[in-house]
Amino acid sequence: MPIANLAFLGSTLRTEEEAKSTRHAVVHVVDDDAEVRESLAELLKSAGWTVQTHVSAESFLEDYTPLIPGCLLVDVCMPGMSGLELQQQLAARGWNIPWVIITAHADVSMAVQAMSNGASGFLEKPYRSQELLTLVKKAVAQDRASRGATIRRRDVIERFKHLSPRESQVMELVTAGAPNKQIAQQLGISERTVEVHRANVMKKLSAATLAELIHLAAEYRALQDNQGLFD
């Protein structure tokens, strides 16, 4: 499809919602074919995306900034490092950018390997422009959601780090449904001291209500149970 037609197609897709979804994200195009890189960049830019093109997997690894959300469009068959080998390098470095494989040499085994390695999508050349744009939007949304979940995990863990050992004990008993009198008896402290610790717990965890505290405690326990998954 001529670049002019691709640009027109992209421009017709720029609804207000889609314009918002493209903000503050970068789509990386990795392909050794200059014509393919230019064609993809024109299509993506016309749909509102910020695009960075890379002539090889090696150059992408040199230029990539993990702090910026986005996704990766990569040709599976390139001189030097292949698209699948690039994915392995990303995983080894802990870079979880969603990626879409594009190739003119697709086969079933390659598609299965790409998807099992975590690819967000698999497109065979010649691809349909609408399908590619849909996959890009989905991949960037996936990246934003993953980053948001990571920030949330860190925030919850950081809040609980500020609790003293005694405050942690009080928190556990409060969220288990124990009244202040029972907590005082069990810990060997006064009810007034329990009230002070309880207030400190609510403040340090930024919990406005008991229900919110219970939810935070459950979230924190789940994070502890799955700690190995996020290291």
C-alpha cells in the first residue's frame, strides 16, 4: 500500500480517545529494511504515535529507554540478532516492553515460539494497516497497565515498611476483626495504647476507613506470598 494511502488511513483513525492513548508513549520499529521502516513510521505517526526506528536489534538495545512506555514492532528475520533473540535479551535485562513480531517468513512453529515467549501479536507481511494499529494500541495499553501495577506494588510495600513491629501486630489483629479490648489483652498493653497504634497504622498506610485497611492488608499479604514473582 502506498505511503500516502497509509497516512490517510491513519488520519481517519485519530479519534479523541485514540489521541489520548498515543500520548507519552513511543513505538519502536526494528527492521533492517529501510522501506519497511519508513512505511511503518509514516503509518504510526499519522495515527498519532511517537515513533523511533532502529536498523537492527543491536541498535535498539543501545538506544532504548525503559522509563518511557510504549511497544516494539520487530522483524523476526534480520542480519545479526533476530527478533526472537532480541526478545531473549530484553527478558535477560528485565525489560518487559510488549512486542509484536512482523515477518515475511512466517511459519507455524515460529509463531508459536514468539507467542510462547510473550509476544503481544504476530503479523505476516503484507500486513493489514488496521490490524497493525490495533495491535500497537493494545500493546501500549498492556505496557501502561503493567507499569501501573508495578508502581502500585512498590507503593503498598513502601507503606508497610513504615510500620513499627508493634504497629504491625496491631494491624494484623485489627484486620482479623479483633476489638481494641481483645488486642490490648493479647499484647499486654492498654486500650489507649492500642488506639494510638491503630491511629498510627491508619495514618502510615493512608487508610481512611477500616474497610480500606483490610483491603490494603490483604493486598500486602498477597504481594508477600508472590514476592518471588516480582524480584
